[in-house]
Amino acid sequence: MKKYFIGIDCGGTNIRIGLVDDDFVIHHEEKHQSTKIGKDLSGLIRSYVLKYKDSYRIEAIGIGFPGIVDLHSRQVLNIPNLRAFEGDYLLALEKELNIPIFIGNDVNILMLYDAKHFNIDPNKSVMGFYLGTGFGSAIRIKNMMYQGDFGAAGEIGHVPMYLRGIKYNQKQNDLESEVSGFNLKAIHEKHFKDSPFETMLMDHFNHQAIQDYLHLLAFYITTQMTILDISTIILGGGVIMSEQFPKAYLESLILKNLFADKTKENFKVYYADSHVNSGIYGAVIFAKQNLDN
């Protein structure tokens, strides 16, 4: 009998939910506005499951959230852009439906889809770096995601940086304050507001603000690759995948600053293939992996 899974992508704008078989074919899918669902996420999941539970053998539910979650307690801890998703309601829902629910960070789940899409060897470690409005990363050690003690592994955008100097008596600025899609808009407003934003990286490539941006991005990617000794990476997100982004230049900066010769020799970059249902597929992969383990 064919097995089915429910994958849910909880974004700040939309919630996408799909019923997917073990061959990764979506049979039914829905899209809802996140703000309209708000605190009734469990109600949406319940009604969706009950709609199909009698006709399909649903093995597990996977959910990706844009923030910090606790996989073990099923608690949604911190969702900065939609606080209504936070809470400990999913464990009770899991017991009510009698279907395992697995939750994770959306960037981790997105990378699972990308790694499968590119057919990256499951015995090979890989990291994903996704630069959009913010900057997040995901870490797969061999075939399993590394989420850390509290599900916050890979929050590279929130590590401290000191391009503008060290602050001794307060919290240091984090990387996203200098490297993010939001910061690119600030750079445009400050330095280049009389020229098009869509071609800013090309038109003003040699400007210090642009070079600082690109070098910082490369340095922190290189740092994580060096610490974890991982040579294969996936790059994605709206900023990196834009037509104006200098992908080859970023690769050259990363390669130049890698430490180990073996890492340099085996350096491999994949560019994420954006798909509207990437989050659904990734959530299903995540659910299947956790169910198997």
C-alpha cells in the first residue's frame, strides 16, 4: 500500500500544505494567507488531515517554520515575523490525530529539498546558505540535518560581526545588519538612490559598500565551511539568485579564503532551483527521515 505524508511550509506570507506520496507526487495542495490563519494553525492542520485521513494512509506530518523550534517537544519557540505561530499546541495535535508530527527550521527543510533535487550523495555532508530578506544556513552531516540543542543551528545571520568596530558595553551587531536583502536596500538608499536598485551590484561593483558586502558574505561562508570541514555548499535565496548577483566572484572569494587544500580541491557549489513547492517537498523529506530514525 502506498504511503502518504503531509508537508507544510509555514512562511511569513503564505502557508502551503500538500498531501504527498512516497514517490514525491503531490496529490492535493492548498495555500492560505499566514496572517489569516494565525493562531489557528492547528485547526488548519486538523481539518486538512481529517479531509484525507480515511482515503490515504498518512504516515507523518512535516512542518517548516521561519524561526526556532524544538523538535522533541514540538514547541514553536520563536517566529519573529509571525508570533501567532508560536506555542506548544502541536504535541497535543499529534496525540489527537495519532500521526507523528516533525517540525524544523524552514531553511533546513528547504536545503533537504535542494540536496535531493541535485542528487547530492546522502553520505556526503553539505551546507546551504540562503540570502534573502535575512541570511540563514543549514547543515547536513552525512544524511541527517544538524539542528543543534534547540533547533537554532545554522543561524549564521545572527552571529556577531565587527566591520564597524567592537561594542564593549552592548550586544555586538550581527551579520544580518550588514549582509541581508534588507541591508542591500539600505545601501542603495544611502549611496545609489539615483540609479536602479535592480542593477546596483553590477553598476557599482567596485564601490567599497558593495565590496564590503560581498567580502563579508564570503568570509562567513568560508568560516562555517572551515569549522565543519565541508566542501559542498548550496547557495540560494532571492539575493543570490537575482540576475545582478556576481556568483562567480563570490565563489572566487570563498575559494581564495578556504584553509585546507582538500577542501579547495573538492569545493563544489550548487545554486538552488527555486520551486513554489520546495517547502512542501522538504517538509516531507524531513518527516520521512525522522520517521525512519
